[in-house]
Amino acid sequence: MLSSHFNPQELETRWYQHWMEKNYFHSEPDEREPFTIVIPPPNVTGVLHMGHMLNNTIQDILIRKARKEGKNACWVPGTDHASIATEAKVVGMLREKGIKKSDLPREEFLNYAWEWKEKYGGIILDQLKKLGCSCDWERTAFTMDPKLSQAVIKVFVDLHKKGKLYRGLRMTNWDPSAKTVLSNEEVIYKDENSQLFHIKYAFEDNPAEGIVIATQRPETIMADVAIAVHPDDERYKNIVGKKVLIPLIDRAIPIIADSYVDMEFGTAALKITPAHDQNDYEVGQRHNLEVIDILNADGTLNEAAQILVGEDRFVARKKIKKLLDEGGHLVELENYVTSIGTSERTGAVVEPRLTKQWFLDMKDFAATALKAVKEGDVKFFPENMWNMYYSWLQEDNIRDWCISRQLWWGQRIPCWYLKSDESETPFVAEGEKEALEQIRAHFNDNNIDLDDLHQDEDVVDTWFSSWLWPITVFNGFDDQKELEYYYPTNVLVTGWDIMFFWVARMIMAGYEFAPELLGENARGIQPFKDVFFTGMVRDNKRRKMSKSLGNSPDALTLIDKYGADGVRYGILSCTSAGADIIFDAPIDPATGEVLNESKLCEQGSKFCNKMWNALKLIKGWKVEDKEQGKVEKLAIEWFENRLQQVGNQLEIYFEEYRFSDAILSLYKLIWDDFCSWYLEWIKPEDGTISKATLEATIGLFEKQMSLLHPFMPFVTEEIWHQLKDRAKGEDVIVTPFPEKKAYDKNLVAAIEKAQTLVTKIRETRASNQLSSREPYPLYAEKVAATEKLFATDGMAELVSKAANLSNLEISEKGEGIAFLSGAEKYYLGAEVEVNVEEKKAELEKEIEYQKGFVNSIEKKLSNERFVSGAPAQVVDRERQKLADGQARIKILEEELGKL
RNA sequence: GGGCGCAUAGCUCAGUUGGUUCAGAGCACCUGCCUUACAAGCAGGGGGUCGGAGGUUCGAAUCCUUCUGCGCCCACCA
């Protein structure tokens, strides 16, 4: 006995377990064609959010489809160690315990971090299981697994050997919260309301006079080493070379001339602070100026500042404002909107800082990555993502990748230095022993010991390990057997926001290492053939859904409420490639909190319920030894063809990654065509049905479940099994799709015509307040189109059943309520009181409209350039439309005449 | 400052080389139905001069120009 409502929770667990037991998700290389996807590894500390739901649902659809097509489908799951984010969390956790990171040795800190990872690391993967993701869990990888880390080290050494990695002192982006350097891509610029401080610096030799500069950062004046003006600036020409005193600390600095200064901006005089600004640093280099760094790693002022020592930079700004004002140095305050760099991970305002870091030379990499997409070896969906890609990678824009991070959680840089070597000559090697050899050889001293060396304290950027992901998950750097089979992967599904962080860099790594690893055995060297970029999931106010904004519904609560299939449906139906996704999750106006509700997911769960009820209907029928009726025969034939049509269309949607169109077409097929039309047609009065019809219906239902399975795996598997007894292993997850073949367009069109007629009859009933339960006769006017329609065996019965007719007759004339379906006239044989005036007005209005319609077509057809210029097909269509229109007018006028 | 994209029904969006059923879908709304699978449902309905203006064409939501309003990416101007 089936429950009255579809109940997803229990069966989702049951089916997932069943699939796992059958090992359907696991893949081993064999003779079949592989279909590979590597998951964009979520942060190990992360929890499932709407963005994950979206791209993992899509990946699951693709992988399930491939599996059903008989390919060797392999979806590799895993997580990313996310150094900054994870380290920040562990530091926070320790702080709560009263432990400072700086008090811990590296080893001990890492033990805590691993403990943390073991405890929370698997959460997001378990959540993916709830969503139904059919990942090969035996292959679950982690970017800090020993083999993956080993590969990072190898790659580091290799790139160093090739001369693509170098260490240097550069102006870098410093995150004072995480206390590490960041790559350019990790800096997010935001507009902020700020103030421009106009500050007067007095001349050393004439303290009464001075020069006014403009700055946003008054707290850095103690690090000033010069004032710069434009060499052509007449206002300042005669004071270049003079010295001025820095306010408050009275250190003398020169006025210099440099064409970098913009004569139009501010006061056209610029303070030069090489330690705390990229441009100032460059100016300083040109003029051989000193670098005075007044900031500590955590953003507080150091001794060099002389005043406000120990204060945070933003506190210092407030305080120095007061000091400058009191000292009479502050001339003006101007409101100003400025773009300010913040850390992608911690949100802290990034500080330009001069540090020694490791960089990867990007020139060749960028060119290769650009070419791969340009030449179509890697295809982007949607195509226009190329623009963004290009703008970042083009030669004069790309900058070297800063890959070192001042963190502990991650792969430690395989570089050793001789402790006594003040110039810090780096020795890059896979291990300390190899490094020792190099160092002994270099310094020509065999007495040097391991104790005399020290390893670089830093780790590499997380992305320097994840850029190898499509290779390392198959242990490609150790043993190429699996790589040969699975690489290149078929498609990457990810958000465009990590195009630079990850997508571009994976392409670079693929082209750099796959040829070396695979040689002639490579089926391709690109890491993936297609990239499907999903949009960002936003709320109904178009804000990006994020944990910090609190505007994202809780993924698991949604799954609890609507079922995994319902949520999958909901998220898919608002997905279009590349475009942002407005996921409507209403917000409680009273509390401002997001309600874990979604209309679209609700629609998805109702859809499940609908299918469930169709199942109940079919299962309630008893087979009786009786002949199959005409209606059933025709309905079955029609639905087979209609199903074929949708199946073919689905194939096109898949090729173009149009998931919302795909699921909507299945929704309509099942709800409208199958439930509303087909089942109503074959539904018996007495609950008994012929064997042939029941079997055909089950077969049709099966096929629909098969087509829908990749999108909504649980409900389809359940119904598939409820429909009939299955042999062991006969699960829809591994059942091939229905065969693709041509369908009968004429039959589909004919039924559509019949459906239009049925709707017209219902409409006529409704507008005349006639009960839908009362059978009435229908008279069809004898015209060619009508005769043709009803020549199909069973068509009259089909229409009669759907429209509840007592009789359907084609005759020269009929009586009752006249109406039009297409250009054909029908009469519904019912007596109604007719309001003549109303009816007249209605007809006149309709005639007028039809005449306008006919006029416009006549005009078109009398235009010779149209008749000669347009394709014959189009002209024929217009002629048909004209004839239909004229026929309609004739009928309407006859009706009018009768009144 | 450079570049990309979007604007179609109250809302979210389709509309694939200009031409059938080109002005559509879902939700929302209105009307009538507790018809034995489903009220988480059934049957029907109203609603848009396709952002504005010009142009190309026999024909424009679709191509071009321009304006307006949004969104995004990139870029070292205090």
C-alpha cells in the first residue's frame, strides 16, 4: 500500500545506501570510454551552501547521464586544505582555549590543525551525499594528502629548475589579520568613503611657510622620505630641492620632482612613503630614497614611527588627525571615495608591504593558457567568459604569481638556507639531504651539517596545490596508469569567480605537466575539455548569498523540507549558464532573517508528489482480460512519439548545458502530457484495464523516470522499482536511456489540434456556465481540415473522452453554441439563454479583430517584394493564415446573421 | 580610465542564423470545481506598444547607431 503523499526522507537514505552497496559510484579503468569530472574541492572547513548545491547538482546530472550511457563515469570528490581560512579557524579555536599560535611550535600547531580537520573536515562531503551526489567516495582526495603534497614539492622543485620560480624582495599585499602575504587575485577592491587630509609640511629654513600635500593615510607620514611634485608644475618649480619637516616628528625630507605626480589631483604635491605604497616605492627607487617601515606585521605602528607606537593603524589615523589639527598642520579635510584593497579570506584591509617572497613567472604560462581556450582545446560555456579570461591573461596585464604564504597549514616550501649565509642563498630540493648536498657543493664545505641549515618557514599558496588537482587526484606524478585513462577530464563545473584563482591555473598546470607525464600516451593535455561556468547565487535583492550576510537559506534545512529531489529541481530551474542566479529565499520582514523557504523547491517537491500519485493511480488498476480500446491505442501511440520528441530535445539541451530548459521540458512532459492528458485518456471507468494498455503505460512511465533520473535521482529510482518487480541490479541509475529515434511529427501535431479543440470545448462550457460533468453532443462542421483530423482512428473517441461528449458528429450543419477551433467551426449541443446584445457585441469585436489580421496579411501578400523576396515557405504560411482568417470571418459573420 | 554583459507580464526568466502556433514559460493574481491518483489538486481566465529614440529591411523582441538605467571584470593616481 502506497502512502498518500510522497515522502522523500526515508527513501532517499535507503536508495543512497543501495547505490553505495552496489558500488555504482566507483570507477576503475577498463575498456569502456571514460567520463571524468573532478569536483571543485570545497574548503575542508566549509559547509554546504547554495553555490555548492548548484554546481554539485549539475555535476551529478552529467555524471549520472554518462553512467546511464554506459560510459565509465568517474566523479572524484575531495576537499581543499584552504590554508588561510583553515589556519584562521584553528587560530581562533586555540585562542578560545587561551592558547596563542605564537607560543606554539610549528609541529604542535599542525597537530591541532589536523585534529580540527579530522573532526570537521568531512562534514561537507556528507552533505553532498544528502544531495544525492554520486561521487566515487573511494577516491576522496584532500589537497594535503601525502601524495598530493609530495606532488606539490616535486612541482616546486621542477619549476625552480626550469627557472620559472624565483625569490625576491617585492612590494606585496599584506594581510595584517592573517599575517601573511597575498597574491594579487586575493585582494578584493571595494569603494569606501574616506577622507583626504591636506597637511602642511613647513620648510626647514622657513617654518612660517610650507607645502600642502594631500593624503588618505596621515598615520604614515612618519614613514615619509620625500615630497614629490611634477617637474613641469610652475607652482612648485622653485622649491624643488628644498627641505621640509614632517609634522609632529620634525624630520627633514627633500622636495623632489617626478612625473608620476598628477598635477590635477589634490594639491599636486605628494608625500612619498616607499614602505607603504606601491607607487611611492617605485618613485623611491628612481630617486634612491630610503625605505622607512613603520608598521608591524599585525598592522600596528612600530618604533620607527616614533609616535603612537603600538597603536593599530586605524586607531593611529584617528589620533594623528587630532594631533595634526592641534599642531596646526591640518589645512583641510576633504570627503573622498577611494578604492581600498581587502583580503579575500579575512576581509582585513590589505597593507602594501615590502617582503621577500617566492614568485612564479607567468609570462609563458599565461600565453599557453590563453591559447588553449582561444583554439578551442578548452571550451567555455557560456562562450563570452572568454572576455574575462582574456583580460586577465593578456601579456601586458598578467603579473607574476606570489606563491609563498606566511602560514603553517599547507605544503612547506622545499627550500633550505645555510644559517650562517647572510645573503640567504636558496637551495631548492625535494628533501633536506639533497639540499645539504647542494649546499656543501656550493660552499665547498663538507663539514656543513643538517643542523647548519634551516628550511624556509613559509608554505605555498593553496592554489599552488589545487592547480594540480586534475592530475594529482589520479596520482599522476607517481604513476601515470590512471592518468592515462581518466585524463583529460570531460568537464569542469564551477563558478566564474574562481576563473583566475583556479580554472586558468589548472589549464597552465595541465599544459606544463601532462605532456611530461603522459608523453605519447596523452589523449589530450588539457585538464578538461569543457568548462561550464555557473553564475553566482544571489538573493532576491541581488546580493550574493553568503554566510556573513545571513541571506542564504540553510541547504540541509531545505533538503529536509522539500527533499533532495525537490531542492535539486528548485535550484536547477533558476539556472542559466553564466548568468547570476536569483534564488528566491524570502526574508522574514520582522526579524530580517532568511526563511528557509523556496517556492521553486516547493514546486520540485510537488512535482515528486504528482509523480507519486500517478504511480498510485496506475497501481490501483486491475488487469482484466479485455480488448484494448481505440482511445488507449491512439493515446499510447501519441505519447510514445511525444516522449521521443522530448528525449531528442533533451539531448540538445545537454549539449548546450541548458539545465533549466531540460528539467522544465521534462516537467511539462510528465505533468501536462502524461498526467493531464495521457492518463486521463486511458483512465478506465471501472478500475479495470487491458493488459496491453497497462504494460504500455508502465513502459512509458519507466522511460520518463529514466530520462528524469539524472536530475531527480531518488524519486525516479523509487518509482522505477514500484512500477514492477525488478531483477537484482536492475536499477534506473544504470539503465540505458530510451533509444533515440525519429518521431511522427504529424501525429504529434494532430493530437495538438485535438487538444486545442478540447480546450475550446471546455472554455465554451465554462463561459456558458455549463457543468463539466454533463455530457453534451458536439457537431463539427464538415470541412476538409476537420475530416482529416477525425480520419485518424480513435480521434473522435479521444476528443469525446477528454471533453466529456455524449456524441461527436461531422455534419453539414449543427445546432447549439457555435465556436471556433483553429479555422474550423463547431457546435456544442447545449441549450443556453443567449443574451443577444452581448453576443452580438462579442462577435462584432471578434470580426473586427480578424479583419485587421486579414488586412495586415493581405497587405503583406500584395507587396511584391515580399512575395519575391521571402522564402516560399514563409509566403505559403502567410497564404494559409490568410485563408484561415477569411474562413473565420465568414463563420463569424454567419453567426452574426443568425442573431 | 579600459572592457564585457543585461533591460521582454506584478516577480524570475526563455525566445538558438530576422519570417509559422512570435510575443512565451513558471510563480503570483482572478473565476469555477472537495469530478475516487493528486486541494501539495483539477478546469478555465486576465495581464506586456519586448527600456527610450532613430536607422537597415518586403518584414525587427531579434541586426546597426545613440540615449537612459542597472550589473560585472580589469587597472598603481595620493
